[in-house]
Amino acid sequence: MMPMGGIGVGLDDDSAALDTGAAVSAHEVLAVVLQIRHDRLSVLLWRRALPPCEGLWALPGGRLGGTEGLDESIRRQLAQKVDVRDLTHLEQLETRGEPDRHPRGRTLATAYLGLIPADIDPATPDDTEWHPASDLPAMGFDHAAIVHSARRRLRAKLSYTNVGFALAPPEFTMSELSRYYRAALGHDVAATNLRRVLLRRGQIEETGESVPSGRSGGRPAAVFRFRVRRMEITDAFAVLRPPSDT
Amino acid sequence: MMPMGGIGVGLDDDSAALDTGAAVSAHEVLAVVLQIRHDRLSVLLWRRALPPCEGLWALPGGRLGGTEGLDESIRRQLAQKVDVRDLTHLEQLETRGEPDRHPRGRTLATAYLGLIPADIDPATPDDTEWHPASDLPAMGFDHAAIVHSARRRLRAKLSYTNVGFALAPPEFTMSELSRYYRAALGHDVAATNLRRVLLRRGQIEETGESVPSGRSGGRPAAVFRFRVRRMEITDAFAVLRPPSDT
DNA sequence: CCAGTTTATGTCCAACAGGCGAAAACTTGT
DNA sequence: ACAAGTTTTCGCCTGTTGGACATAAACTGG
């Protein structure tokens, strides 16, 4: 805290930084990789074999390389735990820098949110497992808090963007899709309403195909797909829209 | 890029990082401080007197200290350019880490978004000035891009949160508030509808007072205030709400 | 006291979303 | 072939929301 909260002297930023004792700080990247598995939102975690936090579960990630960008780095690190080609979406989440967040000394962490569609079962190393996001195991560092941030972000974005495409397989029926939404949002979503809303927003379209429904009979379900498979904001937010020019 | 994009060997993250050549990377914090000034959304910038980027305009900020957290650091750095007590809101925006974003060598930057209410005119050092966000001067580094991120974030949040409190003075009339919204959003906002929406969402309330309107006469305007003066999400997003239990 | 200006209130309408029930389309069993 | 059961689809109704607009209210100045 600056004394009195007033304006300090107009030092140049570089010099000002030096006398505060800028230190060599490590920087790591982490990823919260989410996938709907068996109707549950799940996170990819690995069990630490070595200290610090030995035996606890942690997010995939690692130290930032000297010549790579953040996006580049998280993809490289992630490749050690899962096939990165399966990722349908990856975005930056937040950066944490509390001085004591890492027992090994000052380490900043930039966390990412990654999504994998529900239809695939990526191969993972032995130390790596999927855990339900609503029932996390004992986790090291501040990783549990980061997972919660990611869930919140995902829930919000499901409502005003087309992120659904990243959770669902390329083609799906409405009842499947509503199950994915239910798993991610934590509450029921009526397939009927979901269909109407996503169609009106132009997020999804019918492929023309249809597939027989579950084994006990029933009307065949129409097959849909997302029209665009990269993130877009599709809900021009409610209030305060620019005046319509019709 | 990993060859074939497959799964790498299961190295521990720390060791994996070392052989990639983890380097001493500097970390800086930056802030996009926005305020509505004379009906225009404006950014606080300072002119660099020394290289790199000498003579260009830059965001306030500086090197992260060795023992401080990110939030702590940005407040300290900001105190050199403006009275931090005037900030009504401060949130993390994004972190940039392209290896070439800083000519002096590898420097990560975590950017913040800060807001100052429209009614005050904070004292600033000689090298520091307010610039219209829609008409930026020549800026160094990637700072112009960061300002654009901040504007987008603010526009979005005005629609589904109560951030308005951070742009407006503690008390205001509806026509004043609609001018602030217009400046921040870039389009007209009808005071009538704004009032109805913000009242229904419980964001604002009448103080009971009223003030005479502009110098040329007119009905006195009712005075309002925001009920809560810290960020809250007030629009439980449209679609996909939990089923109502009425 | 009237004209002009600004704010407040109310109404209309279109869009939207949630709920529900009926119809459609299919499977299985008799 | 037909009935029963299941799942999806479609249409209707309702309550809410937000943008536009018109009218009423309140005040100033001449």
C-alpha cells in the first residue's frame, strides 16, 4: 500500500521496478480440460509422484519455455497428458500470482480452459485420470480453485456463446445435446426449448439425417450439427442493444 | 508443435520444463484505466521519455515485485500515475506472453481493467494524459490491442452486470446515466428504458431527492444510486435458466 | 400565463423463453 | 396386423422482457 494512497513520484516504470526488488519469478501454464463423460462434467487430472504436493492431484501443465508464447506452451505441456488434436476449444482463463501459491518459490500461473467433445475417449498416461468436476479429489496448490473458475466460465459461456459445439460431437440429436447441457450446467434443460433457442440463434442446423432412438423403440431423432465450430457470441446481450434500424 | 500431435512421454512437469530451456522471464502488470470524460470513454496513458518505445504512449504499469501478488502490484504501480482511491473497480483482463512483445527481452504482461467514476478529475503527473479510447495516439508495445480488449470487456459487462456503478458518480439522474452508457457502449441508450431495466433488475434505486435540470428549465430529475457498489452479475442469463420453482 | 424544455409515466408491440399437451414415428410383443 | 409403450417433434399458451413512442407532469423564462 502506498502511504496515503496518493500519487507517487513520476519514476520511469523500469527503474521503479528495480528498487522494489523484482525477482526471477518462474511462470507456469496450466489447463483445466473439461469433457462430459457418462453424463458428468469431468476434469483431466494427474497424480503427482514427486514433491511438492506428492500424492495429490494436479492440473496438467508445466513451466513456460524461454522462447514460446503462452498459447504455444500450454499446447506443448498438454500434449504430455492428452492428444491435443482432440481439443475443440482452448481459451485463457486467469493468471494467479500470489507469492505463496507455490511451495517451491515464486511461481506465476496462467490457467487455460480446454474442452473435448463427449464422443471420444482420449488415451491418457497412467498417472492421469478423469475426475467429476463436482467431486474433486484432494488437489495440490491452488488448482481446485482454478477448476472452479473454469466451471463458472463454462456455465456462463454456454448461455451467450456457441461453446456447446466444443462439448458435443460433430453430430448429435437434441436429447443428447440436452444431456450435455444438463451435465455442464448442473440442472435440467428441456430438449424442446433448447432446440428452439439454438435454432433461432442460428447456432445449430439439421443435417437431414435421422437416427433410431434408444433400444426400446421410439420415434427416430433428427440429427443436428453446430453451424460454426469456433467460439462466437450469439446472444447480442439483452439490454442496451444498438437501436434497431428496421 | 509436437510431432504427430500425439501424447508425449509422461515426464514430470518440472523436469520437462527444464530441458525446454525455461528462462528468466520478466513479468509486468499493466492497467487500462477507463473513465467517461466529457461524454467520451477515455484511457489513462503516459508518454514514455526513455527507450524502448521512446515518445510513444503506454499503459501505466511496471515490473512485478519479488514478493507481491498481481493485484497488489498493479495497485502499487498505478499509484504512480493516479490516485488509486478513485478506482471504483479493478479486475484482471488478460495475460500476454508472446516472446517478442517487448523489445528488451522476454516479458509477460498481466493486464487489468480499472474504472473511475465520471464525476472526479484525478490529479495526474505531467507525463500522463487522458485519451479518447476510440481515437488512440501512437502506442508502444501491444498496448493498443490491450485497450481494445478492455473496451470489449466493459461493453459486455455493462449488459449483464452492474458495472455501471463504477462509471457513474454515487448519485445521478437517469439522463446523466444514459449519457455514460452511451459513451461506453458507443450508441444511444434511451433513458426511459434504461431506467425500467435497471430498476427491475434491482441495480438502482431512487434516493428520494430531485435536482433541477439543465439551465434552460425543465422538470426536475429524480436522483438515483446503485444499490450495490461492487460487481455483481444481475442478468441470470437468458436461456437455459434453471427451471423455475413457482 | 404561455411557450419551451426536460423528465416521468404508460401503452403498444415484437421477440423470447418456459411449460404443456397432442401428434408423429418408430419398436416390441401378442 | 394391431395394440401398447417409448421417444421425439410440433404447436399453443403464457408471462417476461425490451425497444419505440405518445402523452402527461414539472419546472424556467419571458
